[in-house]
Amino acid sequence: MKAGFIGVFTFIAIGVLAFIVLYFSTRYRSAFEADQACHSQISINYLDNTNVGCDHDLETRQWILFEDLPGLEPAKVLKRYRY
């Protein structure tokens, strides 16, 4: 019983640690870097699509690459650049 508890606790601790490392390692160091990455993605992959843009969200500290959809449909988020 005690060995099972230790195994489960170790498994959960490793999972939480892996999540924290992955969450914080995917961030940019500044808003400038995130902005540059977002606009660079547009220049490389979406040059012919005028409905794609970047927007800065101050509340969540990220740049968002999005595609405007026709009509009253909400924009489609293509990628997020957290900093």
C-alpha cells in the first residue's frame, strides 16, 4: 500500500513538473519578440491571404495570429505567441 502511494505520488509529481517546464519554455522573452514572430509568420506563410493578421492581447500577454472569416463569424485563431 505504501509503495503504491509513493509510485502514484512520483508519477503525479513528474507529470506536474513536465507540464510546468513545457508551459514556461514555450514563451517569448518580450512582447517585441512575440510580435516579430507573429508578423514573420504572416510574411512567410500567409502572404497571399489578406484576411490574416496579428493582434496584441494585453490581458493574457500574448500576440495572436488570426484569420478574419467572412460575414459575422468570429475570427479563427491560428496561433498564439505568449510572452
